Amino acid sequence: MENSVINASPSLRDLDFDIHQLNTDKYIETAKNVKLYVKDYGKGKPVILIHGWPLSNEMWEYQVEFLVKNNYRVIAYDRRGFGKSSQPWEGYDYDTLTDDLNEIIEQLELENVTLVGFSMGGGEVVRYFSRYHGKGVSKAALISSIIPFLLKTENNPDGQPREKSETTAEAIKEDRIGFVDNFGKTFFGVNIINKPLSTALLEYYRTLCSFASPHATLKCAESFSYTDFRDELSSVNVPTLIIHGNDDKIVPIDLTSKKASEAIANNTYIVYEGAPHGLFYTDRDKLNDDLLEFLNS
């Protein structure tokens, strides 16, 4: 009787078991005293989702579920200074942020990766190609991205005046949560006649932003506002999906994705009519379908 009980208990070898089917989260040390919080779901070809400013990996909630169900391995992480990751004082320039991304790819031993960068996250995607020559990456996606250059200069006359970024920085220093509250409404296109998400959900996203380090919030705003990626676009040498809403009041489409689509050689450019910046929620079904079609192509 005792033997029959033991034999009836299956070992892990007897189970149809794959560690990547589990809801796994972990910390990956990318630099001395810097650990990034990483979620790793599903199995299949890897997709890395890079969040926007000043959110965290949770912004990808509706994409993670969808992609895992469609047989992709999905890795979503919190950029240093945000979410549950370490909050060091230094390292918010795009070189260092991209070094963090490279460490995740190397330590998870990923190959044939698709990088998906939203808003600020588009910077890490493009810098990965210029800095690491796109090692291990087979596709890329830029969603509501800040690429290629936001700042108004003599050779970028359509850009945003430096004063706009300076005013934003002062507002963050004065009342960071109040700034985020107003920012979120513009982010999702909320106004008197248009309320694409519930008040509770808007407050949830505000809460995610509040977890960010105040210092990281300021320094990352400087990075995406002032970094010029124009000369790096030619290094993006894989099929690239570019998606942007033409009612984006945070990152204007004509200044960013339209120009990126003209400079990246092999791209599919899709404009979402009437969509705001936060289309990962407001247009989530369309975004999911377009991402999946691109991944499967």
C-alpha cells in the first residue's frame, strides 16, 4: 500500500512542465547595486516590452495577457528608478538605460527577440541598435514613440521649445502627483466629452506613476526631451512596426513617428485615427491585433 501511494505521486519529470508557463517574476542585477524587477511569462519567441514615462511594467497588462495566449514569451520590466526596480541616483541617460536592457537579454539568454518600446521606451530600442548592433534582436516596434528628436533646435525647427521641458520639470518639483494627475488626462485624451477610461483606472495609472523615484522622473524627462536619435535610425536594420495616434497631445506624431517612418528602412507605419498617447489602453484591441500580425509575419 505504501509503495502504491508513492508510485501514484508523479515527479516533475512526469509532468508536462515548462518553467516559462509559470507566473514568474525576478530581480536581475544589471549593474552594481542596481536590480531591475522583471516579469517573464509564457513560452515561445521572446518579446520584451519597455514601458513609458513615468509608468512601470504594469502599463502592459492588456498586451501581456494577449501575447502569452498567442504563444509568445513576454518579458516586461521596470526601468531603473521606476516601479519595483532599484532607484539609484545616477544612470538615467540612454546609454545606461540601454546597458540595463542588454543585461536582461544576456542574462536571460534571449535570441530572436522582438523589442517593443512605448514612448520613452523607443529610445532604448533605437539605442540598442546603435550601441549593441541589435544583437539577438529580429524585430522592433515603436509605439507612440519619442523617436527621433523632440527638442527644437536650429536644425530641428519643428521641435518643442526647451522652455516646455523646463516648465514640466518645475511642475514636477512643485507638485509631482498633481502634475501626474493632469498629465494622465492628456495622456489618455480625457476631456469634457471624451472619457475613454474609468476614473478608477485613471487613478490606478496615476498610482503607478507615483511609485517612481522623483529624481528618476526628472532625469528621464531630460533624457527623452533632449536626446537626438536622428543619426541612429539607420542602425535599425530589422523589420520595424511604427504605431502612433494622430491625436497624441503628449508626443506629436508629425514630430516623431512620421519622421521615424521616413528614416527607418524596413518599417510598417500605422496611424491610429483619433487616438491619444495612451493607446495601449484606449485602442488596446487594435494594438494587440497589429502587434500579433507583425510578430507572426
